[in-house]
Amino acid sequence: VVEMSKRRSSSANEHPSKRSRPEQEEVEEDGEDDENVADNDQEDCTSDVVSDAGIVESITLKNFMCHSLLGPFAFGSNVNFVVGNNGSGKSAVLTALIVALGGNAQATNRGSSLKGFVKEGESSADVSITLRNKGRDAYKPEVYGPAIMIDLRITREGLRTYKLRGKSGQIVSTKKEELISILDNFNIQVNNPVSVLTQEMSKYFLHSKGEGDKYKFFMKATQLEQMREDFVYIKTTKHVTEDKVGQHSECLKDLKRKYLEKEDRYKSLASLDEMHSKVEELQKQMAWALVAEVEKELEPMKEKLRTDTHSTEKYDEKVDEWKNKVAEAEKKHKQIQEQLEGITQKVQELQPKCAELKTEAQRRNTLFKASEVRLQAAMTESQARAARVEQIQAELENLTHQVSTLGQQIDQYQHASTRAKEEQGKIRREHSVLQRSIDVNKRNLQTLESSRSNRLRRFGEHMPALLSAIQEAHRKGQFKQRPRGPLGYLISLRDPELALAVEVCLKGLLQAFICDNHEDEKVLQGLMAKMFPGSRRPSIITSHFLRQVHDTRKRAVNHPDYPSVLQALEIEDPVVTNCLIDQRGIESILLIKNRAEARRVMQGAHPPANCTQAFSKDGDQIYNNRSYTAEQTRANYLSGDVEEEIRYVPFSLLWRSGIWLYRSTEQSELLTAATIPSLRCKVHVVTCCDLSKTDQEVMKCKHHKKHYDEKRSSHLTNIKTLEANMKSKEQELETSVAKATEICPERMTVRRTARSLDSELNRLKAKINTQQEQQGDREEVVRQYHEALENYKNMAQQMKNLNSFIKSLDSVMNHRLQVYAELRRFLSARCKYYFDSMLAQRGYSGSMTFDHKNETLSISVQPGQGNKADLSDMRCLSGGERSFSTVCFVLSLWAITEAPFRCLDEFDVYMDMVNRRISMDMMLKVAAGQRYRQFIFLTPQSMSSLPQSKIIRILRLKDPDRGQNNSQRSQEQDQ
């Protein structure tokens, strides 16, 4: 499309650069008036410039149409007349010229197909044309020389082949594209009716009476029609291109998606080598990381072994010390036990007496009620006898005395009854409290009995099962860090006397659990939900686990006489220690056994630094400005020997039963005035209290002795275990160093842990295996990637070029349409000017009216000089006058169009002698003024009346011999 428009527009826009011609001055001086244009034309008429390029020097026809041989015909550089009767070959010469110079069969109006130009009986037809190739407009003169020979062969099948030769006869090209380039260079337009006007074209356009036909002829002659068709074609092509751009956009998305997919595979393929290298590097780091971890584990083991070795003597001393204390406490306990047995025997002896007293109390109560009845009767009788006062005055004093005595007795009985009822209510309340205490002790006894085999049961019946479930879940990897708990199970006391104080201090923390993170907390919650479906669950504390105990030196209390809770506890797990520090602040709480001493220390003028509170051994809580008494009387979780606890509970039950018995007996004594001394029961109670205290002392001593025995035994076991572990660790270290040296001889400093390195190694290996399975053949992946990339880039570039082309095309088309309209106006004005000039030469006047909107051309002519109002349409003229006007119209078009030669076929066929002569003179005058252009006129006239001139050449064709093949050569005559 671009090449076509360039070629078509060259005749209208580029001709000023071809030659120094009058048209060039007219275009440049378009702003001047018509007189200047006329002056320029007159000056050019005297020019002797001779055409150098593009004119026809000769033509030869062989087996063309009905002629065996025509030519060669040598043409002059200016005016040429081809003269001959009908059938002599004039039209064959013109047809051969059109066909040889690229025109189609329809343009000749002599046939519809090229094969019709081959002479009957022959296999092919040949046409040879020589074009001049000189001057500055010569086409590749270094290749072709001063002339270009165009040889055309047409086969019987209608095939057309070219041979383009230089002056020397050598073949330069056989391509039609080369011929088109030559024609474009010389501006030869065989399809333009102004360049080559055949009889049929002349009859259709020029002799037609329709104004639309004349306008079409004007448009075709000036190539404005071709330009308009090109514009329409370009616009259509642009719409098609825009549609294709839309289609390509979708295609581009698909190509981009495929390219990105291939790129991912390619990048992953390229990263395989990096991943393999990374695996090797990680394996080296892993080897030395294992060595570093073993060394790190070995160092604290060595330090602990040294420390534990020095601590063995301390445990030996403690065991001996508490062994002696246990012996003393057992001796004292034995004495009190003997006293308790005596008291127990007395209690058993008193139980029948107690029953008798109860019976007596009931009997006395019955008598009391009977006395009340008698009193009532007596009072009634007294009232009855009052009426007889006067009669029995003598008996009044006696009766009055009796009444007074009975009243005193009634008051005594009523007072005793009230006291008895109050005491009974009090005893019932005490009985309820004691019964609840007995029930609690029984439950404690059951718990202690069950904890003989498992100490965990002190913290709840379901606690052993919960810990087993935690261990199983940790073994399966459900926990990132194994939870710790219950906390009370993981701590022990250095001094058992402080058990109650520590329990009151820590409270609910003793049954709590610790988790490292919220994910572990959720797992533990699930386990607790299963173990404690309907009961209260232990609390859970979430805090990050640390291997080292918090440094509390700056905020901890340090007293020379009393330990803090942190100092009083033995905790092996730093996680538990850190939790108690964070949750309760045990480093800042003192333990002072004596309550009075605790109040003196805490509420004195100078309380200990960093101390927030203190606890006595009875659980009392003392602040610097207040204190609270403990409600709890015994330690439930941190107490000593289980067996001692179990032995103590029956004595506690017996002691409480004794109190109840004493209270009951005391009540019976009150009601019945029994003579059993109350002091005996009090002695029993005191004895029971002493026994309980002694039991506690024995339990404490045994607990301490057992504690230090266990600690010493555990200590020695730990030392042996530690030594064995150290030996195993040292062997493991040697093995690890050997393996690491084998993998990487030079030791590496590794900051990451072996666990993280192993995790990354497994991830990389899995990724490598997956990619190797997915990618397949490496070369195929690379090929597909480059192919997809190239396709995407090509399509993207095409889209960019098409969008740029469409944008540029819009701009160019808008500009071209403006130029087209301007050029059409300019050519119309010039055509009108030259038409008026031609008419004026004969004395005619006329007008030419262009209607570009309706595409009509109206020509009006008035023979002779007259008024403009007398102008008549060409249809009103005679045949000769109309033919003359038509010649003027053609000459006007000659003046405004470019071509190296003009060909007219029988232009004067419809003219009379006068108009033929006038028209011929006008043409010769125009030709004389355009020496740079070649004119070829085909006519059946003899042209004998032509003036002698060196610029005119007449080629006379012999009349056809109807009986023989027309193979004559023409006669040439120069005039």
C-alpha cells in the first residue's frame, strides 16, 4: 500500500524535481496571477531542451496480434506521426507499447487476456522496446548504460516474462519489480489516458456528453482518482489492521502467559545448579554445626561434673545431721504415743458413761416437763384457794412459803433449760464443722493412700493420665516444646517447715502448666478438655522457654538471716524457675518462720531492700503496712513423707472425735450435773495436740533425712550418669569431627543451628527432586523458553510497530487529504486557465466549471468572441467544434500532468478539415514548446500538409496485404 501510494503520488507531487519544466514554475508561483503564468509559458515555448530519459527510442513486434513482424520503429525525441490505413498496425503498435510497459489487457481495449495478443498459429508473441536512459534522471546508468531494452514474451497460455537489458545487450534483470522501478523513475503511466489515449478511451470520456464522464476523465488524467482510491484502500487497510491489532492483543496475552510459564521453568532449571551448590555448602555447615553443638553440650557437662563433685561432702553432712534429728524426734514421739494410748483407753472407758449421762439427761428433761405441769396445776389450785383466803387464813403463810420455794425452783429449771438449748445449738454447729473437717481429712487420706505409688495424684486424680498424654503428644511431634507442669510437682523445698508458707505464696501456680507458644497451648487445651471433661482444668501460662535462669541479682532480696522463696526452693528446670519469677516474683519474697519476727522485719523502720512481702511458716502474709492470717492450716502439695502424712490423718480424726466427745460430755455434765472432771478431757485434748506436734516434728525430720538421702543418692547417680554421658559425648564429638573433616577439611564457623540447617537441606532436596521430575529434558526446556521469548518479543514489537504505524498513518492521511484537496483545487484552476487559453487561440470563448462535491465537469463554449452569457454547452456545438473543444480539453490536461511521452490514437477522426488543421497546429505548437517531451500521434490521415520541421518524424505503415502475412517493415520518412 505504501509503495503504491508513493508511486501514484510521484506524478502529482514529485515532478518538479525531475526536470526544469514550466509546470515547476507554475506550482511554485501558484500565488501569482494568471499573467505571470502565461509569460512563463511563452518563454518556455522557445526552449530547445531535448528529453534525455524515459522516451521511446524504438519498438519491434513479432507475432503480435495479426502481425508476424512490425518494426523496428525508430521514434524521434519530440513529435512522431504513425500514419497508415486501417489494418496497417497502428493500434498494434500502441497496444504493444501499453502491454510491454506493464499495462493490462483491459487497458488496451483490444482484448480481455494477454493470450489473445499471440498471433494465431504461433506459440508466443514478442515485443521489444528501447527507452532512452540519459541525463540526470537516468536509471542506474552505470548498469544499463544510455538505453534500456525491455523484451516482453507472451505465451499462448497468457504468461508474461520480461528481460531487461542494457545498451550492450546483456540481461540485467527478469523481474517485473525492476520494470516497475524503471517506470516509476521515468514517471511512465501507460494506464493514464493523458499519457496513452486509445480510441475507446477517447470515445468513452471525451466524446461523451455526460458531465460526470468528463470529471472522471479529469480525475483519471491527473491521477486524483488513483489517489482517492489509494486513500480508500489505505483507510480500509487501516481498519483491517486495527482489527488485527485487537486480535493480536489477545494473542499477545497468551504468548506472554506462555513465555512467563517457560521463564519460570527456565529460571527454576537455572537455579538447580545453585541449589546443588547450596546443598553442598549446607552439608559442610551442617557437619561443623553438629560438632559445635556437641562441644556446646559437653562444656556445661564438664562444669557440672566439677561442681557436683565438690557438693558431695555437703550432702553427706546433711544426711548425718538429719539422721540424728530423726532419732530424737522418734524418741519424743514414742513417749507421747504412750500417753495417747492411755488417753484413748480412758476415752473408751468414758463412752458407756457418756451414754448413761445422755439417758439421765433425757430423764431429767422429762422430770422438768412434769414439774412444769405440776407447777401449772399448783398455780391453778392456788387461784382456786384464793377465794378461800378468808377461810383458810391460818394456812396462807405456809402455802405462801411453798409457793415462793416452787417459784425459785421453776426459775432455776427455766434458766437451766435455756442454757441447755443454747449449748445444744452450739454443739450442733461445732459438730457440723468437725464433721466437714473429718470428711476433708478422709478425702486427704484417700488422696495420700493413692499417692503412695504416684506423687502426681496429690495434684489431681487425672494428673498422671494428663502427663502421659503430654509425653505421647510430644513424642509424635505435636508440641514444638514439651510443656512443663504441674509446677508444684517440679519443685522441692530445702526446709520442709516452710511447706505451708510456700503453698500459700504460690497458690494456684502449683497446679499450673507452662507452654512455649500459643500453638502448643492450643494442643494442651485439647488434651485437658479430654482429661477434665466436667471438672476445673489447671491453668496454662504461655511464655517463651529459655535455657538460662533470669538474672535477678539487681532486683532480688538478700537477707543474711532469712531466705527468699527462690532461695528456699530447689528447681532443676530453668523454665520453671523463670515462670515463677515472672508470675509471682519469688526472688523478692522473704520466708520468716516466726510471725512476730516477720512483723518486726517487714514493718520496722528499715524493711529489707527489694522485699515486697514476707510469709511465716503458718502461711501468714505480712506487708510493710498490713498483714493477713492464712486460712489454710496444712500443706497439701509440698508436705514431706507420704507415709507419715497417712499415719497423721487417723490421729487427727481421733483428736477431732475427742473434742466432739468432750463437748458432748460437757453438755451432759451441764444438764445432769455429772461429776466427771472436765479437766481430764482437756488433758486429753492437750495430749492430742502435743502428739500432733510431735508427729509433725518426726515427719519433718524424716522428710529432711529422706530428702537428703535421695538428693545424695541422686547426686551420686547424676555424677555417674554425667561421667558416662561425658564419655559418650566425647566419643560423639570425635566421630562428628572426623565426619566433618571428611566433608570439609577446614573448620567452618557456623552461626545457625543444625536443626535449621537440616530443615533447609530437606527442603532444598525435596525442591530439587520436584523440579527434576517436573522439568524433564534440560535442552527442551531451554529451547522452549527461547522460542517463547522470541515469539513474545516479535509479537510485542509487531504490536508496537502496528500501533505506531496506525498513529502515523492517521497523521499522514489527514495531511494527505488536505494536500489532496489543495492539489485538486490547484489542478482544476490550471486546467481552466489552459482551456481558456486554447480556446482563445481560435477566437472561442468558454468556461470550465468543476463541481467536486457532485463530481461533475461542465464545459461551455461560444464560437467567436462574445458575451459570457452567450456561452453554450458542448452538446449544442457541431461535431467539429465539439472535437476541437475536446482537443483543447486534452491539451489543458497535458499542461498540468507529467509524463515523458504522449500517445494519441486517431485523435482527429471526428474533425472536419478546418478543425483538424487548427487542432494540429495547436498540438504542434504545444509540442514545440515542450521539447523535453515526446509525442506520438496515430492517424489514418496522410499528414502531407504538415510543415517541414526537424522535430517532426512521420512513420508510414504499408497497407496490409490481405492475401499474405503482414510481415512488411515500415517506411520511415523524416520531415
